[in-house]
Amino acid sequence: MKTRNIINSNNEDTTEPFAVALHVILRNFWEYYLEEPDKDGVAFGYVMGVENEWGSVSMDEIKPYIISTAKGAELDEIMPPQGYHWEEVK
């Protein structure tokens, strides 16, 4: 699956890129920037919710609350998370 890299704009944690494979918005408007889920349906990524943080999420647990998903070329239309920017493809 095509991914798009985000990079921390503030250099607080790291400037290492993180490959986003899936963007998800829930009914409560939390946004998830996730890598590809593993065989158990768990994905690691960045979530913007009550707090903005890195962590893992079970896709089975959030599936009933998803209102929007984007992956592949659709990621080109998504804004990066707050404090991050998309890595430019050269």
C-alpha cells in the first residue's frame, strides 16, 4: 500500500519520518494517522484527540465509530497532523 511520510515540524521528538498508510476520522472527530495494521488488526500511529499522542489502536475497536478513511493516493488530499508536515516526494 502507498504511504506518505509525516515529519515533526517542531523537532521535539525526532525528525525521523513516519510512514502513514491510513488516515481515519471517528465520530468524535479524533484523527488517526496510522501505519498498516498487523495480522491482529492493531496499528501504530499518531492520534489527535483529547491529547495528541503516539500509540497503538485496535481497528476492531474503532471500526463502529469510523466516519472517514483515506489511504493510498487519497492521502494526498489530507492535511498532516498538528505540528507535523508531509515529507516532499523528490
